[in-house]
Amino acid sequence: MLNKYFKTAIITMRGKTNGGIIYLLPNVVMSLMYLLPLMFLWRVLAGQGVEVGMSLEQMQSYTYMNAVLYPMLVVQTFLSRWNYEGQAISLYARPVPVFGQVISQTVGEWLPMLMVYSVPLLLVAPLFNIVVIPATAWFTPSLLLCVSLGFAIDFIFASVTVRLRGMAWLSHAIKMAVMSLFSGTMLPFKLLPFGLTKFFELQPFGSLGGAPLSLFVGTTEPIRIIPIQIFWNITLWFVAVVWFKKSKERQVSYGG
């Protein structure tokens, strides 16, 4: 039953690497340009004795694992782009559920970068004294819930794109700005001032990247994170399925 989805993911992965691995190099360089300054910043803050509520080891591991797992921590599918280009309607002509197609194709798009960027980062981490072993086994289920919720949120934003019709870029820009700020991937919630940590953990985007990363470095307890992630998964998947179904009739094809 799942074989068709595995094959879809593999076909998509091959499509991403048809031109050769070298075409992934710009993405690797851009990811490193984001990672290295932050790693240096944490060392500077620790060297100056700045108290931020996390140890240097935790801050480095948090940022490092964010770079390793980023595609899964803040899910971005092709759906909004396909809606804008009029290609999304073709998903309904295939003998596979739309949700399954989008998820399997997105996972296939992740695989090349995971192999040429994420795996090497994990292998060299010990050379820089960076801990890449989670502080709790609850990190894995939290990561799975994070990925699941990310897909639900992306389907919701895809429905927004359908409603906005020609403003797909606006929808994408809003989505990425909100998710970057409120997901905890850009800045750990533990570093937020004025007691904002709890608020950010409770809002739906807080169950994305910041949740599993906080468990990974041990700055929060599973009992504070997992139930919230389960709640938002149930709630937002219900919204995503209902709204996406209602948006189906508004989708257009090429020139439609």
C-alpha cells in the first residue's frame, strides 16, 4: 500500500539530482553561510559571560541540529507554487490521494540535501565538540509530530493561496515570515525575554521546529511539549482537510 508513495519519493529525488550533485552546491553554501555566523555568535556571547538561560553546548547543538534537520522542522511543499502555476489541478488526475502525493514528493525533495549536507554535518560534528545525541528519546516522536504539523500548516496556506489566486508570493512570504519567527528555529524560545517562552510554546507554530529542538538539547520537559503538539496536530489537520477540500473547486488549470 505504501509502495506507491516510496516510489513517488524516489522518482522526485532522482528528478532533483538529474543534473548532478554539483547543482546542490549553492544550497549547501547558503546553508553553511547561515550556520557558521550563528555558531560564532554563541561562542562570543559565552566568552563574554552573557547569561542567556542556555549553556554554550546547548546553544550550539540547537543551532547545529536546526541546520541538519531544517527541511523537516519548517515544512515547505510545492503546493502553493503549483496552485499559482495552475499545475495543482493535475494532482487530481492521478490514482493516488492528493495528500499522499504532496507528502511523498516533498520527502523526495528533502532526500538529496539530507544526504549531501545533513549526513556530512552529523559526521563531522564531534570534530567541533558539538553534541548530536538527543537528551531524551522523546525527541524522535516530537520530530515526527513536528513534521506532521508542518504539512498540515502548509496545506492550510495552500488553501489560502487558492483563495488569493494571483497573490501566491504574498501568501508564501507571510507564511515564511510567521513560521521563521514563531517556530523557534531562528531563535530558541528559551532566549526570549519578558516570560514569552511559555506563550511561544503554546501557539501552534511553537510545535514546529522549536519543540523537538528544545527536547534535543534538554531545555524543556516532554510533558510540556508532546501534548501540545498532539493537540495542534489534531486541530490543524482537521482544518487543513476541510478547508483544502472546500478550496478544490476554486483551483484553476493552465490558463483557467
